[in-house]
Amino acid sequence: MKKNRNSDAMSRLGENSTLDLTTVLEDCLGDLDLLEELIRLFKQNAVEFIGASKLCIKNADFMQLKQAAHKIKCGLGMMHTYRLYDIVFEIQEQCETEQNLDQIKYLNALFIADYIAVEKALDAAIKELYNN
């Protein structure tokens, strides 16, 4: 995410905040309980990432932040939360290259804001699956 796209990215937060968990449910062989457990773990990992990133940013610890970003990427991809994945990828890239703390702070704020919308979308999607 380049600096000139930041305002556009911020304006898109929460946009199309619906998730289709059909593919993930298929990966769980139709087991809704397993899907619900994966969602719980996903949320737990996201909250852990938010906490770790806050501490790493405060301490300008780019190596730890890079590791925290790497750790969460798999779950973001598995849940098809690609905007969050892209943000985390950019955080990881910043940690490896420019180490621009202001840009990392901005990306982290994007992650947190978009995660809130994704969390609501996940809750709505699982509820819909249970109602069908």
C-alpha cells in the first residue's frame, strides 16, 4: 500500500463486509462446529496480533512485528479475508525494508478498523449458515 493510496484505503474500510464461508465450510467437511472453532481461533489470533503489533510499534521492534505479521497471514488467507491479508503483508514488507514507523502505524490502524468489520461479517456469516 503506497502513501498515495492511503486515503482511498481508509475510505474503503468496511466496504463489502460480507464473507462467504462456504469454501471454508467445505474444507471443514461440512462440520459447522469445526468451522466455528476455526473462527474462534481466527479471532483470538487477530486480537493477539493487534496486541503484539501495538507493543512492537511502541518499541520500534521491527523483527518481532515482522514475525507477528507472518504468523497471522495463514489464518487470514484461510478465512478469505484478503484485505486484512494485504494490510498485514504490507506491514511485514515495511518491517523488512523501509521500517517507516509512521506508515506501519497507519497500516496497523487500517488493520484494526477493517478487522472490526470482518469480525461482524464473520458473525453474520456463521449465523446465516446455522439458519440454513
